[in-house]
Amino acid sequence: MLTCQPLLMVTKSKIDSMPLPNWCPEVETKPAPMPLLLVQAFINTSDAEKRTDLLDDPDTAASWFTSAELLKQGASITAKAVDRARGLRESLRDLLEDRDGADLTPLRAVAASQQPELRVSDDGTLGLRNPHKDNIGDALFELLLIVRAAQEDGSWSRLKVCANDECRWVFYDNSRNRQGNWCDMAICGNRIKNRQLRARRRR
């Protein structure tokens, strides 16, 4: 079980040198440190550009959640549970974008349905822990505990949605001034700049 202690700050050079786990997209060029990487990868199970969705059906969803060790091996997921997971995913993406009127209902529903366990480590540090991995509710609650810890230590603000509205890929902004806007400057950044340039020329 993951214990939601403050996230370890990892330098960019260390992040770049770390191999990505198999549940993380191979195209991820700006990964967050663990365990926030789990939340990033969860949101990025939907790829707008490739039009793929790893939560498209119960079988693929179960495969992703078990690979990420958020569910026990052999656990099954119903179609209703998949809908619940997709709802939480988009709610988290909206939360990252700080959208007015973002639907936080899925977050509140997951938070209200589970009960965390308060643990005391050997050094006396208190931490919240998810005591179960039996169903999709447990898996989603684990992700929310990670979000809570990231909000507490400030790393949540580094997790951003690409400013290209045709992309919306979630990336970790490791820049010193936290002013990153694109998942990939060479691709999305240039697309937006070229789009703006064409708009100015038309005007």
C-alpha cells in the first residue's frame, strides 16, 4: 500500500534517467516523481491525439489498474466502475486546469465512499493509508490520497495540462519558475504559435 507522506523532490536529471514503469505511457517526456506519477499516468490513460483510452472497457481498465498495483491481480471491474473511473479522471484534469465550474462531484463521491487509515511510522510521523485494494473504489481513493499529499507539499501545482486544447496531455513542470505551458514545446508549443501567427495574418 502506498502511504501518503510528502512527495520526495526529484531533480530533472534524476527523473530523466529513471526508467518508466510499464503502466506509464512510453511517450511521457515530463514524468512526475512517484507517487504523483501514478496520478499523472491515470489522467493520461486518455490520449486525445491518438484517440486511445486505456479505460475504454472493463478488461483494459483492469489491466492498467493491476499493472499500477492499485488493484490486486485478478480483480475484475464492471462497466459501471469504468464509468466511475473515467469520471474521476476528467474531474482531476479539470481540477488541474483550474476551470471555473469544474465538476468535482466524482472526487467528492470517491472521498465519501472510503475510509483512510491513520498510521504512525517508526519515527512518529503520521500518515494516511488506504487499507484495501479490493475494488475500483479503493484504487480511486488511493489516487486521491496521493493528490492530497501533493497538494500539501506543493508538487501538485507542478502537474499541468498542456495548453494545446487539442492535446490536454498532463505533464510535470520541473522548470524553476513553474511557467511551463506545453507537454512538448517542439510539438504543441509550435502548433499554437503557428496557429496564432496564421490568425494574425488573416486579420
